[in-house]
Amino acid sequence: MAAVKTLDDLFLDTLKDIYFAEKQILKALPKMARASQSEEGKAGFTQHREETQGQIERLEQVFELIGKPARGKTCEAIQGIIAEGEEIIEEFKDSSALDAGLISSAQAVEHYEIARYGTLIEWAKQLGLKDAVPLLQQNLAEEEATDKKLTALAKGSANAKGKQAA
């Protein structure tokens, strides 16, 4: 008979999911920075890569706190979101709408991460993992700040520029 799964198991499973996702995002960000047509976009993707490295390190601390090896679990959702971003880069590479598309892809990533971190924080509280909560909250705060920056960049220039013919 299979072992009964608990919230502890679900927490670990989701932690592995976001760890895998962050590592995939780390690989994707340089490509997005190179593809961006604006200096603001290039700088934003580069800065977020540095933040993502810090987020991975905090996740590794959470794994350590629960006595488990830091190991990812394939996250098909993030792979799909990244693949959509790569399609936008290919399909709009010579378009004035490229940066608007890159921002849209990046926000899909951010919203996925925000959902995962919010869930992990609540589960960590429920499980009494009080030392994990601030680490996860810091990651969540960075993701929310990045989402706000992306919105500002889209509203400030990328969306309007995207309306123009290349």
C-alpha cells in the first residue's frame, strides 16, 4: 500500500518545483536580455538574473532547514512559459512589439513564481517552519517588485513602441 502523503510531502514537492523553475529562469534571462531592444529591458533582465541567483541560494537554505537535498523536480509549467517566451523572441525579433512581448513573457513567469511562493509561505507557517518563512517572503517580495517594474516598463514605453511599424 502506498504511503499516505502529507502537507510536508506537498511542501517538499512544491519546493522542488520552484527550485527547478528558478534554475530554468536563470538560464533563460540572458537570452531575454540579449533579445531586448531597449537598454532598460536589457538592464532589467540582467538585474533579475542576479536576484534569481539569490533566490536559488535562499531556496537551498530552505532545503537545508528541512534536512533535504536541494534538488529540483521538472516543472512543465515553467518550461511551457519559457518556451512561449522563446517563440515570441523568434516570431517578433524584427518587430517594434518585441519588448512588449518579452515583458509579457516575463510577467507570466513572475506570476507563476508569486503563486508558488505565496503557497509555500502559508504551508511553511502551517508546518511550523518559522525559519523558512522569511527566506520565502524575501523571494516573494523580489518577484512582486519585479512584476511592478515590468508593468512600469510596459506602460512607460514598450507597449506604445509596439504599436508602431518596425
